[in-house]
Amino acid sequence: MSRPLHRGVSGGGRLSVNGPDFWDDSQMKDKIEKEDLERNRSAGDQTHSPTKFLFRILFPDNSPSKHNLGENGLIADPFSPGTGRNRLKYAFLLIRLSLVVIIILALTGSFWWTISITSSSRGQIYHGYRQLQEQVVSDLRDIGQLSLGAANVKDVEYCPPESENFVPCFNVSENLDLGLSKGEEVDRYCGPGSRQNCLVLPPVNYKIPLRWPTGRDVIWHANVNITAQEVLSSGSLTKRLMMLEEEQISFRSDSAMFDSIEDYSHQIAEMIGLRNESNFVQAGVRTILDIGCGYGSFGAHLFSSQLLTMCVANYEASGSQVQLTLERGLPAMIGSFNSKQLPYPSLSFDMIHCAECHVDWDQKDGILLVEVDRLLRPGGYFVWTSTVTNTQRSLRNKVSLKKWNFVRNFAESMCWELLAQQDETVVWKKTSLKKCYFARRPGVGPSLCSKGQDIESPYYRPIQACIAGTQSRRWIPIEERTKWPSRAKLNSSELKIHGLSSEALAEDSLNWNSAVNNYWSLLSPLIFSDHPKRPGDDDPSPPYNMLRNVLDMNAHFGGLNAALLDARKSVWVMNVIPSSGPNYLPLILDRGFVGVLHDWCEAFPTYPRTYDLVHANGLLSLEFGKHSRCPMFDLFIEIDRVLRPEGWVIIRDTVPLIELARSHAARLKWDARVVEVESSDEKLLICQKPFSRRQAS
């Protein structure tokens, strides 16, 4: 608690009236009588002395007499008995009114200062008053905590064991009870009661994941909700490449029992016309959306070729593709190809991949293929591996043949070029030429979206049955885009599309490079405590790299992501753009990163314990500065849910919001410290989530 402010008036004085050296008898008699009277009233006068002093300060006499003399030559006292009683009543009344006015003004000023700290821009706050404002906020908060007592610091309860893998907004059983079916039961529905105001504990035998890159190929079986039978059962290509070894699950991409992921990736490259998968980058491919990714083996293999693969799969109560992929340290999020658009803008990915992803592309009049087209950049590739595409099998199966004919014809109507077909894999290339759409026969294929339909912020809107992105300034063929890794900086013409100059991006990069260096300096002594290193030394080699999955809750231009890459940190970043702020996600995706739109008053579409580091720069000011659509504490409970045990939180914001955030961190039992930011009116809050174990029953 802050020290109380001591306010008061110091000093004093004595009033005297100079007179002659002698008095007459009548004056002496009056003096004696007055002294007797004063003796009898001494206690009362001592009580009123401060009041008289305050009265004289507040209400000085403005009479012409220099010393305010009465008829008898003495100083007239407004508190004397007799004729002065009326003055006494008026004086007390004025004092009371004055005190009331002073209190009202003080409280109003304090309240205005408190609001102005969170709602006014930096330029509107006078720096000379900042310390006083912060002290007022601290005092008011301390007073509030004292008045609320123990109720304000009540510990947050732990969730029941059945919630250890719970994901808000994805309650399949409730959706089935509502009568939803045909895939809609796995869609995302965020109602008022979708959140849980409790702390999710890890499974009983949970262990800290192995460090990257070892953790890419070996994970702890107890950390994920999957049975041994699900591990050993056959499934898609990537699912089959798993082995259960005592307490661990290993992923073998070079298994002799099945065609390897390396051979599969090499096949796709050849179908596109490349020598092998290492040439994808030169062909303009950097980011890939993997629908129904199995357990991420396709993306894990391509990572060594500088390709970034985002896994998207339905919510699954057990055997979750998304949970296992994130446990391996690979990008993934829950998403459904069913009735709603994914929260990415148009023209977001260079390739979309589906290997036995269990999406019925021929259903709903091909509208799901329209969503694929929306997400693909001009010249991008759609790779589909399925038994349906096997020509020899389809000839014997009329249902499969019907599906294949529909998909092939619908793809052609959207100006996709069928590049190649081998075994069960087909590769299409989206057109780079807009004129293709106008050359189609009337009534063939989906129409082009209007401006009102084609927006850059599709936050779970219903899928549109029209071709999007043709009016966007971002319509640039992937072959003409800056190749990776230069794409992370973009050229001046590409930046101009986003209203950004090269100088502005360079300044942003410089600031974030400095910030990342400071972050690492602060975290290294703690993260690498089991592997001592001196300041300035390089980070220890794996397995001591404790960070792999990073969630940036307010990514802006993607500067943190770029700075981590520049610093050669082996991490990937989920760049989140809050739906309540400016939409920089198209810029982030064009830089070759991955990201998503999200409303932070709702739960993030991921499983518990999936991120090693959560970062938020300016998010509290954005969401809670001027007005709040939801309680800040709910946001902190959500951070705790997605954060791994012993994971880290870095929050940068204004001083009052950081202090409030620190109180929330204390309720969540996080270890927290506040760090000053040099030459800034902001502070850092650095927290670590403890490893709270659930006792075995």
C-alpha cells in the first residue's frame, strides 16, 4: 500500500496591539473582568483556536481599520459572547459549507485525474502532474482495497478435472442438444456462459515439454488427451506416422512402413514443376494452410525449408490434431470448414493443403471450395490428397466418381488450372489473371463479390458464395511477390498498399529489435537458470531453449515476430490482431508470418497449455483504456488457460493499467515483477505461471 499523503499547515504567529504604558482604573477593571471571563472559558477557547485560525484565513476582515479595532480599542473577536453570537453561528455555517465544497472539489479532481490517465492521449497529459496523478490512483485503489477487505483478494478456484482440456465456445454436446448437426455442431458459438471463471489445472502426470527441436519429434503422452488405441489406429497419412514408446509419443517421418512425408512433399514439388520441396520458396510459396493436418508432420518436415504451415482442424474432445500439433511446437488453431469464414482476410496463403481432411468439398454447392479460393493468393496452389481422386478406384465407385467430377468441374469454373494428378494427389493452381473470370460463359461458376461482400475483417461471418479479393490492391501473384526472407521487410510498393512507408517500417523494426534484446536479457537469467551463461553470451543450444510457441495478443505490424527472426530465435509467433483495433493482419500475412483476427472478450480458439510466452503491448489500453466491453480479469483467466505451466507473460502498458494488471496476476498466483521502461511513461509486467499440480485421486 502506498504511503498516506500528510497534508497540513505549519507555522504560527502572535497578534499584538501596541498601546500606552499605563491604563486608567476603568481600563484596569475591564481588564480584570476580561481575564476572569477568559479563565472560565479557557477550555472552550482552546477548542475553537484552530477554527478561529481557519476562519481568519478563509474570511479575512476587509474593514478600513488596519487592525480591525473595536469600540474599546481591542481587536474585535467574532467568537466573543454577547453581541457576537450571531457571527459565531454564521461562521460555523460558512465553515461547514466551505469544507463540503473543498471535499467535493478534491474528490472530483481525483476522479478526473484517474479517468484522464486511462482515457487521455499522452499528448494531453501534462508530464508535470503525472506523479501526482499516479499517487492519486494508488491512494484510491488502496482505499478501495481496504474498504472491500478480504473479499477483493479471494483466491480463484480451480476447475474440475473434466475441464483440463476444455475449450470455451466449442461445446459439441450442447450444440447437439440444440439440434445442430451436419458439421455445425463443431462450429464455434461464443455465448454468455461459454467462459469458465476458474483456473485449468494440467493432467496429473503432466510434464514440461521437451525443448525444440527434440520436442518436435517426441512429446509426453500424458500431456495430450489421446488414448493408446488412437495413436496406433490408422488414419490420414500424417496420423499413421506415430509410435507409442512407454511414456512418449514419437513421430517418425521416415518410417519404413509407410510412404514418408519427405517422399510425399517431394511428389508435390514435382507436380508443381519444381525439383524438390526446397524450391518452394523460389516459386513464391512461404505460408501454407493445412486443413485437418493430422498431427502436423507435413508442416514439421517443411519447416526446415523455411516454409510456415498453419494447421487448422475441428475441435476434438480427444485425439485432437490441434493439441498435438501445438504440443510439438508447430502453428495450429481450432477452425472449421463448414459454414463460417475463417478469421483471415482474403488472399492470405500461398498454398492450401488437404490430405484426408474429411471435408466434403462437393457438398453445399461447392461453397467450401469458394472459401479456399478466398484464402488463396493469386497463383497459389490447392493440394488435395484423397481416395476420391484415385481414378482407378473412382471408376469402380460411382459415389466417389460423382464427387470427383463435381470438384474438378467446379475448380475449373473458378479459373483453377489442374496442374497434375498422381495416385491420390491432385494439385490445382489459382489464376493470376482477373480477365479469366470475365471470359467465363454466363452463369458458369460463382460470381464476383461486390465491395460490400469482400471485406478484410471476416470475423466468423457466413461463407460468401462469391469469388473474393479481385478488387483488392493486394491482388499480386505469388511469383511476383518478394521472396522469403526478404518478404519480411516488403518493398516500398508493397508497403504503399498498406499505407506504410519504408522509413516507418524500419523505425518499427529498430524499436522491436531493441525490445526483444531487452526481453531476452530480462528472461535469460530465469529461463536458463539450469544452464548458467554470462551477459552477452549466445543463448544455450537446445534443449535449453525454453520458448517455442509465442502468442502476440496485439501484434500491430508484426514487429515482435520480425525481431525474433532477426535475433535468430527458434520460435514461431501467432500474431493476433484484436477485432476492436486497426486491422494490420493483411500486412502481417503479406510479410510471410501467420496470424488471426480475434475478439479478446472471447476465448481464443486453442486448447489449454499451448503457449510458452504470451506478449501484449498496448492491449490493455486498447481494450480497457476508454471503455471496457468485458472485465479485465476474464482476460487474465484466459491467458492463464492458454499458457503452459512455467510459461511467461510480458505486458507493456501505461503505469495505472500495469498496476491493475499486477493485482490480477497476484490473484492468479503468478510470480510477477514490474520493470521500468527507459525514456517512457510505460512499464513492463513480467510474470511466470507456476506449475500447480493436481493430486492423483
